Amino acid sequence: MLRRPGSVRPAKYAVLSALILTALVCAWQTAGQVPAAADAKPLFSVADGELSSQLTWIVYGDMRFTDPAETTATNPVVRKWLVDRIAEERPAAVLLSGDVPWHGGISADYVQYRLETEPWRNAKIRVFPALGNHELNGPNPAECLNNWWSAFPELRGHRWYSVRLGSRLAILNLDSNSPLLPESEQQRWIAAQLAGLPASVKFVLFNLHHPPVADIQPLGDADHNPRANEMALATMLAKSPLRGRLRFIVCAGHIHNYERFLRDDITYLVSGGAGARPRPIQRGQDDLYQDPAEANYHYVKFVLHGSVIDAQMVRVADPAAPRPAWEVKDTFKIAAR
């Protein structure tokens, strides 16, 4: 469950009255989104004084929580290793890049998520998920959304939302199942969020499921190559007048592997190694990670020191071993502008 401890305060709408807002939220819940123009404040905000001076957060996706008896679509042993290791890291937050359940239409998959992630709640780790395609995997999309909102009740009515983690980092959790094309409601919302950021924010992290930038697989299905919907986000960010002041980082999942790119001076990551069956990929020359291993069960750890982010990909060394061993397989830095 998404926890909102005392250090996480929901933003209040300043323009609409409570009565009007309630009516609008009810009207939008069927579609799964609230009005983008209400205001540009974050849904969740954590003050600097409630965080470590070295802010740490973790991003990864594609867990496919489900009955542990299912061992083909997902690896329940490795999935739990990763959860427990992340709990030991004690990050300020964990960002989930979608496909948290295997079947979003089966509420029992979210029950399994809650059982396996109990160490996160014990460690009081904040969890901020993005919608993946498996969250909507079921015959009734409305029921799938309701299952997601029941698992993360403080997101109810929101398919995308923002988080302010301290004064220097803004997080935009997006929904790549919904339009991200020019003039779409979500792209207008992103523009409003960026325009409303205070001068103290130096980094903006976009968390979504389908990747805007990835290795092109000539024999792969089109859904696992970059799609026009997410490529429109990359175009928007490349043209943003705020790119000269803000450092953009884009994290996605969907591809069950790890990839890293630097395009238009923007860092793009694919981190889909949280438990789902690994997906072999052909790496292009632009991919800054060239390890030939097919299985990359992993998470990505970010630590903000002053004006520089130190990041590393932490991987399960041997998924077939009787107990977990860990190795850092990629490291990189991202400096504020």
C-alpha cells in the first residue's frame, strides 16, 4: 500500500472550492484522471528536514507479483530477493515503473504484492507506482483500475501525479497507457507541472512504464520497441525551454532488461528487471550499457549529493544460486545544470 506518513503531505487545491472539486473528481474517476488545470502543486511533498542530507531513492519495474507457484511469467524467488535488498537500502522512496501485478484484474495479485513487500512498510519506505499495461490486464478496465486504487488508495482518481521529494527533486509519475501526444491532457499537465516548479528544483525524474528511448529490436514486436506515444514525450522534453535549467531523467520499464542512453542531454533508463521473465535484447551502439548477459534482475539506486546524483545498477549476480549475491554492473553521474 502507498503510505503517506507524517512527512508526506498532500497538496491542497487553491482554486476550486471543496464542493466543486469533489464533484469534478467523481466525474473524472471513471476515466481515471483528475482535471489537469486545477493547479500544478504536487500530490505528495516531503520537506528537506524530513530527509537524509544524501537523498536516496530506487527505481525499478516489472515485478509481476502473483501466486509464487507461477514461475514462468515471473521469478518469485528473485522477486523477493530484490524486495528484501531494497528494504536493506532504506531509501527515502521506491518508484515502481509499472507491471506491479501480473494480472491487474485479479485482486489476489495485489494481496501477494502486499505480503511480499511488508519489509518496505516495516522500514517506512514511501512507494510511488506508475501504471503499467499489466495493471490493466483483465476483462474489465474499470475493475482493474479499482484494484490498483485499492492497493494504493491515496492515488484514487489519479492515473498520473507528481511528487516533490525535498526541495531539489521533482518526480512526475506518468501513465503511458494514456495519450502523451501533443495537446493531450497528460502532456498539458506535464507542461504545467514543469512551469510551476520552484527555482530550488534541479532535477526532474519522469517515471513511466513504456520507454520513450530503447534499443530497437528488428525482430521484436512493435510494443517492445519505442512507440509514438512515448516518443512524443521525448520530443517534448528535448524542446522544453526549461531544459537549460533543469536536469531531466526518464525511467521506464516494460522491457525486462536494463538499458541506458543519453539523448539530447537527457538520461533515459530502461529498468524492467524486477522479477518478470528476462527479455534478451540486441543492443545498439547508443546503449551505454553493453554487457551481453541476457538476465539482468536488478534495481537502480540514486543518491543525491549536493548538486550531483550518483547512480548505480545493482544486479542479482546469479539468479540460480541458492542465496542472493549482488554486483554493481553500471555506474553513472548526473550533475545539476
